[in-house]
Amino acid sequence: MSCAGPCSARSWSLNRSKGDRDVAEWLPPINSCRYVKEWVAVKIRWGLTADNSEVGALQSVASGCTDSSITVTVVS
């Protein structure tokens, strides 16, 4: 199985705990920097918006990450 995008193995319980919440409401207990980078890449790739609370949460996590650069191919 291969993945050309933001894929990561998650347990069923972790996935259930996330539900449909965004980053302002839920972050994984580990690898938050990776999760935020992937979240931002998806938003940029597909031209999705983020509300103020989501942007604040993204900025808060990203400020503590050592490598916050991402490369994104935008879908047109």
C-alpha cells in the first residue's frame, strides 16, 4: 500500500477520539508538528479556509516545531 499524500497509521481509538474535530479542538498526543504540517498542506493544496481558532492553534503548534517548512502542489 502506498500513499501520495498525508497518510499516517493511527489506531482506531485515536481516530475515534479525533472524530470530525479540527486542530483547534484536537491534536494527536504525539507528532503534533507532523500533523500540523500535513493539515496545512491539505488546506493549501485544496484551497480550503481556516477559521480564526484553527489558525491560532496551527500557529501555536508550529511555533514550537523545529522544521516548519512544507512543499505543496496546489490542485487547480
